[in-house]
Amino acid sequence: MTSPALETTTTLPRRVPTISMEYTVMGDGVNEAACLQELASREPGYIIVSDSTFEQIAHLVEARPLGTVQVRHREEPAAIYELISMR
């Protein structure tokens, strides 16, 4: 998904006299990206994009529709595409 994400860094005190930094990224696009990354990791060189990203790059790539996937915290499934090659 091509969408905004919220990025935050938090300072966490520890019992020892050091400070720990925690980095977090949140948002609907982050959940969808994690889902697509998991699907793509099953096959080396496999590139999967969401419909919103595909719409922006369709004129640049050859792609095959793969159907839809359910993304965590979202009611509607997301359409996904496998990138085949550049045009």
C-alpha cells in the first residue's frame, strides 16, 4: 500500500544507568507491507505490490494479478500483483 505511516522514537529507562531507544513505525500501510513481505519471502526474487502501488507504476511494469489477501486490522481484503518485468 502506498500510504502514510507514523514513525516514532521512544526513550526507555533501564535498571542499569543506560538509556534504550525504541523505534516504531505504525499505520495501515505498515501492516499491509508486512503481509506482502511475508508472501514475497516464500520465493526468492518474488516482488508483490498492492493495488494502490500498482496503479502508480502500471505504465512502467508488467504484472500479474494474484487475487486478494486479508490484511490484519482491515475489513476489506487487498488486491495484490506480482511484478514480472520492467517495460
